[in-house]
Amino acid sequence: MFCRIKSGGVLGIDGFEVDVEIDVAPGLPQFAVVGLPDKAINEAKDRVRSALKNAGYTIPPKKITVNLSPSYLKKQGTLYDLPIAVGILQTLDVLQVPEDTVILGELSLDGKINKVNGVLPIVLSLKERGYRKFFVPESNVFEGGIVEGVEVYGFSSIKELVEYLKGERTKPAVKVDVESLLKDSESFEMDLGDVYGQTLAKRAVEISCAGMHNLLFIGPPGTGKSMLAKRMITVMPPLTLEEALEITRIYSVAGLLTSALITKRPFRSPHHTASDVALIGGGTFPMPGEISLAHRGILFLDEMVEFSRKTLEVLRQPIEDGYVNITRVGGRVRFPAQFLLVGAINPCPCGNYGNPFKVCTCSPSQIRNYQSKLSGPILDRIDLKVWVDPVDKEELLSMKSGETSAQIRERIRKAFDIQRERFKNKPIFFNGRMSEKDVERYCLMDKDAKIFLSDAMEKLNLTGRSYMRLLKVSRTIADLEGDEIIRTHHLSEALQFRVEERLLV
């Protein structure tokens, strides 16, 4: 007896169709799985045999062959346990599976169906191929239920699924109200108003988030660098449905999904001991790294100079391109990585260089060596650099809060809308991603601003890259004010975020 059950697999963050073909024939008792399975799939025969036995079904002592097609693609994970078990039962005439049904799930030895990774990208991809009915673990049903136009059913055990297919049990498809989930995306426990003082640093946060400009905080320990960075998420506009689905697909593949839909922009803060593979992703079966988990959100590198030089250098290409390609023997996968890079560093080994209240004990050569751990190419990809001084004690004792995150977020939301309209026919969305041609087209200045910029270039000896960076930041400042033209005060404010002269000794 032969049967074919539809299932799916994941390559990168995209799903693909898999035919689970089962043949039960007379011969010596054998259970073989072919079609480039990994070790977890090869172990499926033991899980399937025990799960069916403990659910009350007996596998006859025959030759069982399972093929996972297409055979040229490497398969991984435990999501084929359930389709293999259902296929065996169909060959034994216990049940009949409709042809348009996709089945995913891992089996435990007692017949329960366990959660698997990658359900969302599989449902999205197979929906495009015309499949409309999906049987998944109960733990994954809400993840699949956020997709419009499909029926997703969740089952907790193989026995429950068999009873449903035999018509002995009814079960409704699960549908998730995505709009209501997205409405709750603007509530945060933290607020930028919690940070006292630091007016210039808060302004840098606003500009950075409004135009997706990479940002570097520089200053002594205890000045609030990390505190500011962690609150940047609270001023960014809520995710669109398309962005939320992108992020959720990544977290689904990585096995980090804890809810049906990711509704808030991610904030990732890896430790400085993280390797380059942990940052960009990889492995035998490539998995997304920290930069992809930060997609559409923030990647915060605290104590940035403590990261190894090799680890930091791998960020250069993803920052420019917005994605990372990972090549292995089995093929190449692409993970999205459009993140906002935020770094925080001390100015010297002791941390007190530039501190008006403490004495630095480091020599000039120690300071230079410490600062030089950040290479020129990495610094060139950071648009905003702001010095964070210690807060004055009177300002701290006053406990006077500044603007709330909601107030700043409203201005940033308007700037986002301006940029979406500006770049609606382009592959970019924000000023921080503009090319040289885009800068030439969209960064229009009035006469006084051109004169001011010319003088600034001469006095500050700006490079071509610094010039482009200055115009991008000025464009965002103008957008925050709703001004179509870059003016002198926009350029002047953008110049405040060049701290090279103060930083280097």
C-alpha cells in the first residue's frame, strides 16, 4: 500500500512543499526514511512506532519505506513525525486524509503532539501554492491562525486527529484577530521620560529612530547610555502587519516565538563575548543570528569596543545591504537584517576621559588604543555620535521628567509617513538607507544652507562619506519639522553629532 501526505519544510525563513510518501509492503520488518533526512528525522521511526502503539494502533511487521520529496533538499527537524504516522494509518485503511491538507507536528512516545518550529513560514508559502487546510500541533495553532484565507486546526494528540479524520469528533478552525493584537503594540513598561536631563542625547535618539540612522553613545559609566538605548523602542512607531509577519517568521524559524504574532519592534542586546556566527547566524542548518532577530528593530551593542574586531567587522555588509547571505555545502540562505545599530562605549579603559567630575588615569596612548578597537569602516556606518555627560546633580535631584515617549513617538510617526511617501516606489523606506543618487534628489537645500555647508566642509575637512551622512541626518531633522527644504539650522544641528574632535586625543 502506498500513500502521499502533504507537509512542508523551511529553508532560511521561507517554507517549501514536502511530499511525505509512505509505502508499506510485504517483506522483512523494516522502517527506513530516505530523502536527505537529518538525524532527528531518522529517529522519527522510533517515535512514530511508540506513539502509534501507545495510542492504540498496531503497525504490522512489514517493510515500511518513507521518502521525503523533493529528495535534493536537506530536511531537518521533527515536524515530519505526524505526517509519517498519519500516512501509515492511511495505508492501513484506518483513515483518509483530504488531498488539500498539510500536516505538521512532532510526536512524543505517548502519542501527544508537540510544538515544532517554522509553522508560520510554511503556512504562508504553501498558501501561495493553493493549500488551504493545515493540521498543526495545538501549541502552534495561533501562529498559523494569523494567516488570512486558510483553515488551521490544532490537535494535542494523534488519537484526537484520527477521530477528527474519521468523523468521530468536530473541531473548529482557529482564526486570530490580528488587528486587535496590533492595537496593543504601543504599551511599554519603560518610558524615555524616565531619563533625567540628557537633552542632546534624547534628541539624538529621536533623530536616529525617525530616519533609522545608526547611533553611538560615548561617555563615562553611569551617564545613562544603556538606559537611553533600552528606551529607544518606546519612541518608534508601531509595526505594520507586513513588518510584524516578517519578524514573526524569523522568530518562528528560530524557535523563539512565544505568542501568535510579534507586535513590538525587537530589541536585541547580545553580550560582548558573542561570536560572529551568533551575530550573523549560521550553523550546519543555517539559523538566524542576532542581526536578523533585530530585524525592523534595534541591535544594541553595549560596551561595543569589547566585542572582538572580527565580530564587529561582519556587520559591515548587513548594515549596507539589509540582509545577510549564509552559504553552506547544502546551499545558500538569505536572512533579512534591516536593523538600527545602537552602540555604547566608554571613552577610555578607566572610563573617565572627558568626565568633568573625575580624573582619567589613562595615558594618551592607552586612550588611542582603546578607541581604535572600532575600525574606521564601522564608524563610517554610524550616522550619529553623541557624547553623554554625567547628569548635573541639581537636575538629578529635581526629578524633573522630560517629554514622554508618546510625545516623541508622534513626531517620529509623522516623519515615518513622510519617508514612506517619498520612497513609495523604491526598495528603501528611511533616510538612513539613501544612496548617493537619493541624497542628490531628495536633500534639497536653500541658498543659505548651501553656503553654510560649504564653509563647514572647508573648516571641518569633511570627507565625501561624512558629507553624505550629514545630509541624510539633516533630511531627517527637516522631516521632523515637516520642512521640504533643508535649511541652515537643520545642518547646524546635524553637525552637533560629530564628536570625532572630542573623542580622539
